[in-house]
Amino acid sequence: MPDKMPHDAILASLFPEGHAVTLADGLITGDGPLNGGRLAVIGIDGDTALGIEGACHLAGRVLDVVRAGGATPILVLIDSDSQRMSRRDELLGLNEYLAHLAKALLLADAQGHPTIGLLYGHSAAGAFIATALATRVLAALPGAHPSVMDLPSVARVTKLPLETLQAMARSTPVFAPGLDNMVQTGAVQVVLDPDKPLGPQVGALIAESPADDTRDALGLARGGRPVARDIAARVVREAQGMVVGEARGA
Amino acid sequence: MDWKPVTLSPSPLDQSWYEASARARLAGLLDADSFQEFIGPEQRMMSPHLPLFDLPRAFDDGMIVGHGLLEAQPVLVAAQEGRFMGGAFGEIHGAKLVGLLRAALAVKPSAVLILFDTGGVRLQEANAGETAIAEIMRAIAIARAAGIPVIGLIGGRAGCYGGGGLVAGTCSRLVISEGGRLSVSGPEVIETNRGAEEFDSRDRALVWRTMGGKHRRLLGAADAFVDDTIGAFRAAALAAIPAAPAFDLATLQAEQARLEARLDRFGDCADATEIWGRLGVDDPTAVPGLTTEAFDALLDRLPEGPHHAR
């Protein structure tokens, strides 16, 4: 697996003329110049677990961008652990804090601030859903390694030998960790080239971002999710057919 | 906790939500005989992945979606069956809910109701399940922005964990019962990762007061606490629909303020009873034993404002 591109190298490639993005306690916030305007940046660095304070802080920055108006795009840089697993986080309602961060990103996107995720390290489970997976377009850099759960933990839960799972992982992308599998599923739309400047690549993603959620169509085309798109489309058809039938007095 | 004894009443409204199957919950929740299923079990759309793991499949993949009437209002409904694979989100299971939420834009129901009963993402289909959760949350945001309330009902055996907890946090309104647990990492997951000193998953009283319905209602994570009957969930769902907040900047700014205030007020609390005490509950240790009636009376006495921004 290629080495992970460090976050300062990513920022230097994104903003060759300099930027105002800072890192504190594993959280990335700030902005930099892009195409004559600004690109807002939030993120998580250093395989940091996302807990209630971090999610609340990042959501606040996203809402600041929405409140300021305009069409400033938002880049979400991710090298995180999973959600922070603790009694205190759950006691205080971690599900609300993570959902709130995802909703802030979804609202920003709906109100004209294109959201782009850039996965450059690890991410997993609730932290992945609340950040990278809540963006309109999710890109990755070689060396990224998302997972829902690592194979030894999957072995524990499914009670299958690790060797069996490793063999299965080579033939089916649907359960195994890793960037290639998340690309095939359609969750990661594109892998960027770290040897070319990232600013123009991110700018192109913003310009070309699809209006609708196309991840299930990508998953079908790439073979990682063979049936999801057709199932969702069939539910829509059956629901609409029922309404049409009622209108005809059927 | 205060379980209802097995009812001798024949009315579906008096049956235990916790004990009922997903189909029985839907049948009792909706107006009689009004439910029409999409991709019903006769179509046998089963997981293409579980055979790899030599696991049995279900004709509905543990997710039932369709249309029905709630007090004569048209609603779209989704119900998870917690007794199949722990109600976990697999490829088909998740895609059915994605399709239902997308259909809401065309069908324009009075609401979409999601009957949660889930341990989270199905590990045998982890990448498909995780991606489906993200698609569901995006589709909920779009439906809500179009003015369609999305109401979550939580009271099943499997609780509402993992990605299910994030989907629930995206809903307009949440109704929860004593048996409903709402959380991201479950007790066993925390114990496995951090040890029994962090969370003793066998301490059921600790599980309930940390993740259970009463705590979630007191904290503001759920909007209504109800008895464990299908009739109580039906009444609360009806009341929730007209109260659904808009999905806009004002709502999310209010939620931001609500969640920041919670960190300030309760961030140093080690146990739910400390939080309840600071909320003004005179005898926090008595809360788990309160009946729904007594708990509602307690809520009315507390000096708290509404926690409805979500």
C-alpha cells in the first residue's frame, strides 16, 4: 500500500500561495484561496477518534460557512479513527453530535456550498458516516484505508477463521476493508493523483459534481454493490405506480 | 425495568411493541388493512452476499417498506425486523429504505415513518451497509427539506445502534419507549474495545440509564417517551407529524446551541443520575422505576425548555 500523504503536504498542494488552515487536537479548520474565491476546510487528522466535542466543533464551522452566505465550497479532509468509543460520549448523546455534523454538511450542500470529501488516511464506522460520507463527492488519495471493521474483528463477530475471511476478501468487495473496496461500492467516487497539484483536481470535482446521489449507480457499474440501485429504483416505481393507480380510481 | 405483562386483550393496539414482529408493528400502527408493501416477500429479493457466509436469508432481507394510512393520512413506512440478523443494514435492506425516501419526493406523503430495530451495519455486507446509511441520511435531508416529516420510532429488541443511531439523529422527530436504546457504540462494543472498567455490558441497569428511552427523553435526544404498546407508538407518531421542524439553517443553528449547551452543563457528569439531578429531578435514583404516567408528570415539573431542534 502506498504511504499516506501527510496533511501539510496536501494543504501545500491545494494552496501553493498559502492558506489559513490550522490543526489543533486532531481537528482541521480554516480556509484558503481557490479559483479567485475561498475554499473552506474542515477535517480530522492523525487517526483521531471523533467524539462529541470534535463533532460539535466541526459542525459549528460548517454552519459558519452557511451563515456567511455565498457559495463557498467546503472540503472535508479525513484521516480519522472510528467514533470515540466511551461511556461518556454515549451518555451525552454521541449519535446526535455525529448526525448533527452530517446534517450540517448536507444542509451546506443543499444551500449551494458544494461539499467535497478527501480521504487521505484511515476512517471507520460512525466517524466516516458523519464526515466523508456526508459530502456530495468523496475523493481519496492513494494510501487511504477506510474500513467499517477490521478483519480480525469481523472474524470475531462472524465466528469465521481469519484465513477464510482473507481469502473471501480477495473475491468480494462487499465486506472487506480497504480503499479499492470502497471505490467499487461507489462510496468513494474518484482517486486523485498525488503527483499533480490538488487545487485544480479539487476544483474540477466541484465543477463536475453530480446533482443527485449517484453512489448506487457507481456501485452497480463497478460491481461492488450489484443490486442496491435496482432495489431502490424498484421501490420508487412501485410507490409511484400505487399513486397513479389511486388517481385512476383503481 | 417496568415490563408490561402479556396482554389478554385481542386488540393489536394493546400488544407490546418490543415483543411484536416488524410486520405486526406495522399492522397495528397503521389504519386496519391499509398497508401495501413494496417489493414484498413474494418477490424473494434476498441478500446476494449471505450465502458466502453460509448464513440463512430472509425473503424481505429484514426490511419491510410500503404505504399505508395513519388516521386516514397517507404515510410511507419502513420497519426493520430485529430478529433477522439483528435488524442490521445490508445491501438490499438499506436500498429499500433509500428507495422509500426517494419515493417520498414524488408521492408526497404526510410523513415517512421509520420503525428502527437495528444493531447497525451488517458486517457480512459492511461496505454496502455503510454506504446505504450515508445514502439514507442524504435522502432524509432531501425529504425533510421538501417539507416531508421523517419520524423515527424506537422500541425494538435490537435497539437502535451504530449507523442506525446516526440515521435516527437525522430524523425530524423521535419517539422512544423504555425498551428502546439509542446509541452509536453498543455496550458490548465499548467493553470489547475499552474493557469492562469503561463499560460493563452485563450491568443492565447501567445500559438502560445510559442509552435507554427515559435518559434519551430527559436529555432531549428523543421528543416523546411512550408505553411499550403499539397503540402508544401510534398516538405519538400522529402527534409528532405536525410538530416536525423544518430542515434549514435556523433549525441546525438551534441544534448547535442545544448541543453546545449540553456539553457545558453536563460534560463533567459520570453517570446519567448526575445529569438528571442537574436537570432538577429530586430523586434521580427513582427515575428508572417510574411509570410512563409518573415520568410524564416529572417532565412537566422540570424547568427545561423544549429540545426540539433536530
